[in-house]
Amino acid sequence: MEPYKGIVCSQPHRRVTSARRMHQPDDQWITEVRATLRDSDTNFFQVRPARYWFDFALSLLLAYGSGAVFLLSPLGSLAQIASFPVTVFWVYRLGSLVHEVCHLNHHEMRAFKVTWNVLVGIMTLAPSPFFTRHHRDHHSQRQFGRHEDPEYIVNFFPQGSWLGLLAFGLFIVAFPLIVFLRFLLSPLTFLHPALRELVLRRASSLTMNFRYERKLSRFDRFAITSIEILCCLRAAAMLLAVYWGVNHWTRLPLFYSIALGVLILNQFRLAGDHHFQSEGHALTYEAHIRDSCNYTGRDWITWLLYPFAIRYHALHHLFPAMPYHNLQAAHKYLTHRLPSHSPYHGLDQGNWWRVARRTLFDFGHFPKR
């Protein structure tokens, strides 16, 4: 991956030049947040590799352990039924680490990135080179909230009607199959340079927004090609194992059910990440942050949908380079140090449902896009 060129520098103690202090009044509170964090004795941007490896190992053990019970138990048995939600949860949690892989700098924890992709990205057909670029574009001030934003969920379905929501649901159901075929048929993309270029730009990101066009560097082309070959072998092996009688044909719909469950959880999470006030036009940076949410409640659904403290999503958009394991401590530090009138406190949301309900069901809430 290329070095991350996020919104905020990963060195919080660096002095700000007088030119960079010149903000509009609406942005002044963001300057105050940065200054408050910079004055802390704690470096909240320090990555702790042991924490990454521990979270990865624990999630891997529980995801694949419960997955083995689900896949190997007799069809329809109590063990299989009981292990399904456990498998979906831990595979979702394990897969969510791709977000942390994405935000590591180019030279940070290379062994972790490779290990995650070999043991998770390829096995689940969700490798980090198919996520990193579009996620960074979501953080980009040029893309955030626009029609092309690859993670702004209101770009994924026609707004304002149950029919649009139904179409979105059907798209979710089909998406695991689309991804599977994308990798299985990837050798065909080399038949013509124009076809290959189209696939690289339009079908090499794990986003449901087909208006998003990926910008490609030379390294992106290499990373996509390398990982998609391995993913193609993985997809083909799933079919060949059934053809050769190694696995029963029911193994394929079982795999699909896990993928669908994980995807549904991820789409539910996306529905609460932001307030989705953008009409598809460029937002100011201050509006970008106000559109994002910090979840400070302790309800079970927030714990379920937001693993690894990413529930502090507005704080994450303020400081994309801050490691996930420091978000909670940084949020606590800011809430105690910032004045009571700071708009930062207004980013807090009590629970996910209050935001997600408007996103998915309050059809009068949205402007037409």
C-alpha cells in the first residue's frame, strides 16, 4: 500500500504554522480539538503492534473455530444453527481488521498486513488492496459525501421509498455472488487491455457504489493483480472441492450464508456512521466532521456493529491516522479537556438505532440526491 495521505498528520506534536492557523470561524473548534490533543502528554498516535496481533489472533481463532463447527456439523443440526450467529459475528470482527490494515502507514507492520491478507483477505475474498484505496477516498475531503463517495451509504440505493430500500436489500443479497464471480472470472479480464482497464477502475473495490471510479497508481495495479490471482485460485478451489467430492455441494450455500450475514452487519454499521446530510455536493471540512458520529453508549448493538473502538467514528475522521486502540482514551481525554460549549461534544450519539433509523426508514429525512 502507498503511504497514507490522510486528513491529519500522524505526528500530533508538530507545531502548526501561522498560515495553517488561518481557519474560518466555523472551523475554530476543530483547531481547538487538535491543539488540545497536541498538548497531551500521551502520544495517541503511537501504534502498539502487540495489540494488533492479539486482536487478530483472538478473532482468527474464534472465527475459524466457530466456522468449522458450522460447516462440519450435520445440516440443520442444533450445533450448526447455534454456531451460525457466532461465526458471523467473529468473521465480521476478523474482517473488520482490514480497516486497521488500511490505516497503517506503508512501512508499518508489513508482516501483519501480509498475514492478515493470507489468512483472511484471500480466504474470505475480501483482500485489503480491494478496500484500502476506496476507504481512503471516503476520508478524502474531495470525495466525502459526494455521489462518488464509495462508503456514503445513501449513494447505494434510490432514496425516498420502500421500493428503493427493497432494491438495496436485493443488491446486498446478490453482492457476495458478484464478488465471487469477479474473482473467479478474473483471468478473462486479461483478454483485452480496454476490458482490463475497465475492471481495474470500476470493479476492483469492495464498494456497492458503481459510480465510484478508482484512481490507479502503478503499485495499485501490481497489488490488485497479485492478490486477485490468489483470490481466483481460492474461488476455483471452492468449486473444485465440490466437483471432486471433497466437500458436499451444501458447503457452497453455507459459505454464502456466512458472507451474507457479515455483509448485512457491515451495511447496518455503515447506516450509522454518518448523518448523511450531504446532497451529493462538496462539503466543508467542518460539515464533514459534523456529519460523523461518536457512539458513547454501551448498548449491545453498538458493541456488535462497532468492533475495535471504531464507534468513535467522528474522532476517527478527525484523526484517521490514530490507531483504533487509542480512540476511546483520546475521546475521554478530549471530553474532559474541551470546554462545555465545544461542538465536539455534539458529535456524541447515544445509540446506533437513532441514527440508522433515519438513514434507512425516515424517507422524509433526506434531501433528494
